[in-house]
Amino acid sequence: MPTWFIDIKMPLVQQRYEMADITDSTNGIFFTEDSLGFQIVLEGSMDPTVLPDLPVIPINLDISIAAPDPELDGIDLSLGVPPINIPISILIAPNPNLSDDLQLQLPDTADITIDTTVYLGFPGDPIFDEYGNLQMIDTTLILSNWTPFGFPTESVRHTSGKYYNQIVVAAFNQILALIGDSLNQVISLGLDTLDVSSMAPFLASIDTLIISSSDSNYYLTSFKNSMPTSLTDVFSYLVTGNSDPLTDTLANHSNMPTVAPGTTYEESTILSGKGITNYLNLSTNFALESAPELESEGDTIVTIPPGSLYVDFTIKFRIEDFDSLDVTTSYYSLTDQVDIDTMSFDVDMEDQGISKMELFQAILDSQDNVGFSQNKLSITNLESSLPFDMEFLMDFKNFYPREVRIDTVLRKGEPHNYIFLLGGDTLRASDPDTPLSQLELDLDIALPAQQATLPLDGSSLGNFTMDMKMEALKFSSLEAYMFMEMPSSPTQQELPGGLTGAIPYLANFEIIMKSQIRLPILMNMDFTATNSLGEVMTLPVVVDTIGFPSSGLPEDTSMTIIGLSREGTKITIYETLDDSLPSYEKLTGCDTCATIIDILGFNPVTLDIIPTVRVHGRGIIEGGKSIQGGFKVTMPLALILEPMTFPGGTPTVLEEMDHNTRNKIRSSLIHSEMVFDITNNFPFASKLAVLLSNLESFPIDTTLEALSTFTHELDSLGLSTADSVYIIRNCSELSPDGGNIYIFNVMTDFSECIDGMPYLIGYNESGLDTAISYVDTLFKFILPDPSQLYTDDSTNQDDFFVYSDSLPAGMIAEPGYANYASPMTTERIRLITDPGNHYVMPWFHLNGTNGEGIFLSIQDYLEVGSFITFRVSSTGMFAPANPELVITWPNGSEILYTDQSYTIKWQTYGDIGNINLDYSIDPDSTISAENDWHWGGDDGGIIAEDISNMGTFDWDISGLPVTDSLRIRITSVDKVVLNLETDKMQIARDMNGWYLKVRNPSTVTSTTTNPIFINPYSRKWNRE
């Protein structure tokens, strides 16, 4: 029969890697604004920094004021008013025409002096009653009772009218005229000459003495006519005043101007409450009426009764005491007599972190938000008991726009009360540029020049009183010059890794600060980047300007954008969130400083932002107001690439081959070949490798640093990773003879080990190190260079990336194409055809762009079409596939305990009926499944015979000796395998990959009914 060949063609990698598919908003990858390219956008927020609540400032103003204290003394009436002397001298010469017996009878002397001294006040020493009270002196003026002249007669006499008129009336009226002239004069009391300032400092003059209310104070006039004819023109009055003529009439007795013979006229005026001013005038008048004379018919006869002819008259002016004084005051200030302590204003916020503060102004909180006694000034019991009008001015100069001011006139008996609710007012010094350290109070209390009445009862005149209370002030905002370290929290942001060596040349890192705080805020930020290898890079950023809102309205928030780019730090301020144009822009560059490009080019996996926020300067503090930051990282995929290696996406699974196919390939393979067609539409060249592994996770590279991070990938697959991982490439180091590494997760027998292929080993200090996986490089080839990139003639050396009018520079214009073919070795074929799934992963190595920028667009792609072709001969192609048995557990190095039962597991390929299980304890390392003689007698025995091929069997190992050389073999009962060399049938057989160990429980205590060797991966791979 002729031999011919068959090609079996299997797809290996058939994939188109398109950039258009990478947009993923959940992972922060978006289109650029022109939709041509891509950008990574990461956003996050920082915890807000909140200003502390403003403290309630205790004022503790609670004072009662009295001025003067003690009260003003009463007026001392020891005025020193001189006595009033009214001398009356009467000289009557004898009438030569009369006989001696008819002469007017006078007293012993012709000079008659009447003492009319009147004392006003306290003449001499004062007089006190038995209780010690000062008494007033009786000041009574009496001009009577005397008969100034008389005509003594012993019997009735008659005379003519003419003679009567000549002798009696003329003489009588002469005396009355003298008396009237003596009395009718202005008497000065001397009040205008008194030194009143020594009595009281506020007195300018004493104007009027007010007579007390008593019937003992009166003015009395009495006329008794015992003459033959009437008294005419009778009157008597008392007037006072401060200037001539005197116009203030105290008493006017003129109701009976004619007093007939034999009658009496008397009139009295009570002087209570009337006032005596600086001048007095006592005046009286009467005349004796002449008898009628009838010359033509004879003279009239006037009858004179026996006894003396006379007229009695009495004038009594009595002042027992004075009740008060009418005075004129001069301006007199009481302000200096009011003592109010300095109302210091000290806002201490050191507990809130403000170590230094000078207060300039404060806005008091709304009255709706404060307690009953807060933001309230009470002025109560504002009253004057003085008998004057008092001008009162009190002005707190620190409150705006409200006037906390009282400007009024206080009158005796009229109390005033004021409540000032200060909520919403602004408190500041009168000079707005001066720090506020105390409350400024203008106080002026004075007695203006005025007329007033002062009591003379010896009591004090009174005083001014006021109660003033202000407990505490509560503010909604403070304007101050201050220094404050504000609390702030660091923020950590995870960044996408895996792009070491890719520098995002146009990256921009924006910190967005939204502030309600009207304070000059300075901020230092340390950007600390940590890459996948644990290396750290720090970028310090100093922000010397952060915007603040123009008002304190709740909706008023400013926004400051701090942009970090390769140009440096750019600060842009918007006064409100709705503003479209900034109010401030500033760019600070530094040619020698690190930039955010350096940080992002460091390929960080985490970025820690550590802010230090402080306030230094003059601004406004409002409790509860906050400043909150966020950040936005925009990294367009406009890159400068350094040489780098990275995986090509998700591994492709090569599912387990059908047993017949695998058998045909292994038994009849002539040779194999892989063919690749590649279209590179990326703007850079690279190398491509296709890797093969028994795991779907591939280490990025084999450096110790990279392998240490690979344990995280194993964790993500649900593997309990070892303390560390390492690579072994020499099979001699993996030999079970050494007993240090468990290898049967990646091979069924040590003979399958391939020298030079990297095996990933997990280290475990508490047990055996374990082979986790292998990574075999199936092939490598070079991706073709792109044929052409777009350029921009306007691009300068400083800006590598400038958009042209059409397409961006650095974007691919024409792809590169390549075709590769590569043979495969037998070892690689056995790996691919091993039982179980396999995984292939393309790996890329970028050559870098030599400092030039490239632009990744939505049109970029890499298309890889790869096939593997197996050429087999017809001699083995049509032969049936021999069945196989493969023990999967225990497969070598496990420890078994004699007090336990264990489940033996195997895998059947092809059609096999019942099976036998045997064991051996022969230490011969050359033992083989082909040798039957080691599986019985003293060195071995039967585990089970002719049992159903179920894939598992429970084995009780009690009675087995302690050994390090236990091996298990599984064989088919029937002969099912065709030996191609002898053309005879034989049984199918397999044994575990290496020796097992048996231990007694007396030496080692077992804790499981199915113990295995101690390694972290056994449960995953051996006990499913």
C-alpha cells in the first residue's frame, strides 16, 4: 500500500486588534473631542475641607450705672442773704399857731425809727429741733401796733371843719406820707451777688426763692379808723422782681379804698408757693379825709369824742420757711462720673486651628439662628431723678448699618428701655482698616443750661441711672487677617498600569477646587506616584492663588482649575460656577522641574495626592463653608514610546484535542509549520511572540520584580499563591529525585520535562515548592514598520504634536504588511497535544519611537492570521487510536497516612472496560509501567481487580509499611492497545509520576481524611 501524506490545518491565532474597540467609559477611555483618537480620562474627588463653626463670643456686659454716685446733694440755704433794714424817721416841728395844749402829742423823742429787719434764710447760728432737723427762722415784719399821734381830750369837743383840717388832717397826713415814702422802696435781696458755684457746680444763678406751703407764710394789712373822718386811698401791696419796675405782685390789698370812721379794714394773702426774686417792694398808703368847709354859711362843725384821736394800722409780712429755689443752671457734664470698663473683644479660635487672627469685622448671625440672650443689647431703667432735663447720648460705634444709638432728653420720672436686636448687623471698628479689639462707645451725659426748681427740704437732688446688658455675640462670618492650617485628607487614585515606557506627551492633570470660603488659601500638593515595581516619584506643586466667591450667598461658589501639563502649572479662576470666562489666569513654568508628564510617564499604578492647605492673609470666615477638590486626568493617546513589552489582550484557548486526532498527530506526524499573515496599521514597529501555557495567566516578564507582581494575577484566578514565584529552565532542577519541587501540575511524568523552557515555581517555606505553569514561546516574528505617517510641516521642535487642517501628525497613513512561516519542533507538538486545554497569548515588544510622537487613532489596528499545519503520513493516519489511562492523583510526592482512606483518580482516553489497580513499594528508580515483575509479592500487591472504570476508587491503606517508595499502577483488564511493532494487542497501563510517601499516624497526626503533600496549589489541581 503506498504511503501518502495529509495536511491537518488548525487555526492558531485569528484576531484583529482594533483601536476602535478600546473605548470603555467604565475604565475611563473616551474618544477625543474630534473623535479621531482616544484619551484616558480619570476623575476623582478629594474629601472636602470644612471651616469650623464660629464660636460664640462671651461679652459678659452686665453693669448698672449711677451718676453721680452718691447722688447730688441738696442746696444749703445758708445763703448769707443780708438783713433787710427799712429805717423810718419822722420829725414833726411844733405848730406856732397852736397853743401848747393843742400841739400833737409825740413819744419821748421826735426821731422815730422802726426796725424792720427781715432775715431770709438762717441768720446767725442754725437752729435744730429735738430730732436734729434743721429749722427755719421766723422772718416776720410787723409795722404796728402803735398810734403815731393823738389828741388827748377828756370830753367831747367840737371844732370847725376848717380847723380840723388844718390841725388834725394836715399833721396826720404828713406822718402817713413819711411812713409811705419810707416803705415804698425797692429792697435788694442780694441773690444776684451770691457765689452759687460754691453751692453746686452746675448752678449759674438763684433766681427765685419759693415760699413753702404753709398758712404761716402770709402778708397781712389792717386799718382801724378812730378818726372823725374817713381814710381814703387805702391800699397795701407786696411785689417782687428782678428788675425795675417790679411786676410780680405777691399781694395786693386794695379792696376797701375808703375806711369810714369807726370801721376796720383787714386783708391777708397766703404766700405759699409764691416766689421772691432778687428785689422786693412793700408799699402801703392811706390818707385822712378832710372835713367839709362851708365858708358861706358858716363852717362845718366836727365833733371830737373824748380820748385820743388815732388810726391803728398793721402790716405783717411773715415767711416761716422756703420750699425750693428756682435756679438757672450752666452746662454741666456727668460723663466723667460714669465709669464703664473697657469692653474688650477677643475672638480666640486657636482650638479650631487658627493660631493667629486679627479681627476686622464680623457679621452677626440672624436673630432666627441664635439663642434668646445672644446678639442682643439691652438698655433698661434709663432714668433721671434729677429736677432737670438731662441730655443723654450713647452710641456704639461698631455696628453697621444699624445705629445702636440713644439720643434723648431724660426728664424726671420718665424711664426709658431699649432692646437692640443685632442679628444681621456688621460689627467692625469705626476705621474699617483697623483691627477690632474692643467695642467703641461714645457716651455723653450732661445738664444743659436751663431753668429748674430745686427743693430745699435737705434731701439729695437725685442722679442718673442705667442698666446695660450684653451677654454674647454669635456670628455668621468673620473678616480677619489670620493664619490657619486647615485639615485635609490625602487622596489615592488607582491608574491603569501596563504601559511602562509610554509617555503621554499631551497629558493634562486638572485639579478643580470649588470653594465657598472667602479666604486667601495657599495650597501645597505632593503628587506621589508608585509604579508596579514599588518605585516612587514625587512631584511637589505650589498653588499660591485659589479663587474665592465675591459674596457669602449659599449658591455663590468659585472654581479654581489648577492645570498641570508639560508646560508647567496653570491656574485659572472663575468667580462663579456659571462663568464662561475666567477672571484670572496664570501659567508658571519651570524648565528644570519635574512635570505631570514625568509622573504619568513613570507608569504609576497609584497616585497619592497629599494636600497641605493653609490660610494666610485677610479674608472672611464662615462656619460650615467648605472647599472641595476634584481632579481630572486627561491623557490623549499621543505618545512617545520607549521600548516596552506587554501582552496582547485576552489569551486564546486551544481546547483539548480529540483523542483520535491527538493520537494520529503523535503517531504519524512528518513535520509541522506555522504561517502568519500580518497587517500592521499602528504608527510604530514591534515584535510579536506567541506564547503557550497550561494557564490562562501569563507573567509579563521573568524579572524578579515582575514575578513578584504576578502573584496578584494568580490571586485573581482564585489561586492561593505562594510567598513568591521564580523561574526554572533546567529539568535537572525539577527532578523528583531531589524531592524539593512538586512538578506534576504541569506534567504527568518527569520524562515530559523540556530543557530550556521556563517553568513557573511557587515558593512555600512550610512545604514543597510547586510547579505552577510553563510558558513556552511558540514563535517570534517582527511586525512590519508602517509604510507612512502623516506629517505636519508647521510642527516645530517644541511641540511635536500639532493638529493639521485635516489629520493629526503622527497618525498612520499607510500600514505595513508581512508574511512569516516557521517550523515547530516535536517537543512543542507534544505540548500542544497534551491532554487538557492550552492557552496561547500574543506578546508585543515595541521598539520605541526614538523620541518622536505618534498618534493612536480609531483607524489603527493589527490583524494577525496564523495557522498551524500538521503533515501526517497515511500509514498512521488510518490506524485506530490506542486507548490510554492516565493517573491524575496521587501523582507523586504526596504523603499518605496509614489510618486514612484515599481516592485514587484517573483519566481514560478511548474505550477501556474494567481496570486493575496495583501498588509497589520497590525503591528501584528504574521501575516502569512496562515491567510487570515489580507489582507483586513482598514489594507490592493488588489494590483492586476487575473493577468498573469509573475514574475513582477509594483505597484503605491501613497495613502498608512506612515507605518513601510507594507507586500506583492502573491497567486495563482487557488487551486494548495495538503494538504497532509486533502487531499484537496488549493491556493499557499507567502509573503515577513519582514515588509516594507512607507515614504512620503515631509519628505524624493527620488532620484530614484525604491528606496530600503540603503545597498551595494541590487543592486546585489535584482534588477537584
